[in-house]
Amino acid sequence: MTEKNDRLTITVIADYGPLSDLAFAEVTQNIHEQLDDFGARIKEYSVPAFDTMATGFFLAQTAINSKLGENHIFFVNTAPRHDDEKPRENSAGEKLVYMKLYNGVRILAVNSGNSLSFVKEAAEEIYVVNVENEGSQFRSRDFYPKVLGEIVRGDESRLTKAEPVIPDYPKNAVAFVDGYGNIKTTIDPEDLEDHMGNYLSVAMNGIKHFVRAGKGIFDVSDGEPCIAKGSSGWTLKNGIRREFTEVVIRSGNAFLAFKKPSGGTKVTFEPAP
């Protein structure tokens, strides 16, 4: 339970569209209604439509590295309803899951695709939430804010013993694209050690470029492409460090050079001929 004199931070991660979209306004308004007496500060972040890889990577990077503990709660909704490709009766969709991480941070998220794949190994508690997952096209507006309010007040009666099935994130795939067009991938930086200083043929999204392997993303001349350990990563409770590789073009845009690959796109690399 959160004390009312504690400053509560709610981070909303969703694929509703730009932050000016009506959906963000409605969801935020309903969260404020549920948490009005807590004076919660709410910050929204947009991820690409239906991209559960970007959602999951963003969530892990910001939740596992958070220093706010129980006063930081993530409200996450990217729900493409791909758990069943057949026609969906009554707008049914993926289930809602509650997590508490080893650092005290709490997460209320739709268990879709890879939305929880990056963060699951940092979780100490994981529950399926007993809440309506059908009956509205807009569940994160109509049903989920009420659950958030209950959890903040210490009411965990909706948390069930059911264990959700959360897939591992795919290796050697596009995870997230930042504002510079740098492509964060799930390639382990250790896999580049034998290639340092050499050019690799990197392919994704049907596009191939010669890219130099470096210790950092600025290990190339201005305008050149590079593949190197990036700035993202987190440490688990057991001390294991998760780190990731980025494909960048210094002073350029790798995302555009590879024709805008979406989250989960396979990335391959081999020594250049």
C-alpha cells in the first residue's frame, strides 16, 4: 500500500499514437480520477503501434533502472490481440498482469507478445489480474485504471494464483529505435569481441550494409556505420548485467538506412568479404 503523503510516479507506456492522441488524454484522465488523493505525477510515453518488443525494452530499461521503488508504478498497454488470430468476440484480448520487481517497482501491464519478456527475470512477484479483458475496445481506459487505484491502496484481491506465460525475448533481433535512428538490438556485445575493428555484413529487413564493429558507437568516422555495445542495459538482483548492441550511423540514421525495421526484425551479421 502506498501512503498518501508519498509522491507517486505513474509511467504510462502505450502504443496509442502520438502523445497528443485522444487515447492518452482519456487514459491519463481516468488514472488521475483513481489516484486524485495521492497527487500522483503521470508521465506518458508512446511506442510504435503493436510493437511489443519496443514496449518491453522501454519498460525494462526504465523500470529495472528506476530508483523510486514502490513509489514508481508502470501502466503498460500495447495490446495487438495477437494471442488469437481468429475473430475476437466482444473485443476480448490478452490478460492483464501485475509484477513487482526486486527493486520495489510495480508494473501493471497487458501480457502481449514481448511486452514483459525483458523485465520478467527481474520480477519477484508475478500475478494474472482478475479483471474484465473483454467488453470494451478500450480496456486500458474503461477497466484497468480502477485496478491501478485498488493496488495503490493496498487492495490485491484481484491478483490470482494463475501464472502467466511470458515468452523469452528473441536473440539477434531489433528491440528499440531511439530518437537518433540508432537501432538497439538483442545481440550480445560479447558476440562482437572477435570482430573488433573489422567490417561486418549486417542484414535486417531485407537490407544489407557493411558496418564496422567497435567498442563504442563513435569508433568510426563521421557518417560511417558502426555496430557496438550501446548505452542501454540493466543489472539483475544476482548481479548479472544485461547489455545490448546498437547499429548506428554516426551523424546519420540507421533506422532509415535499413528501411525502418520493426521490433522483432531478425538481425544477422558475418565478416564482410
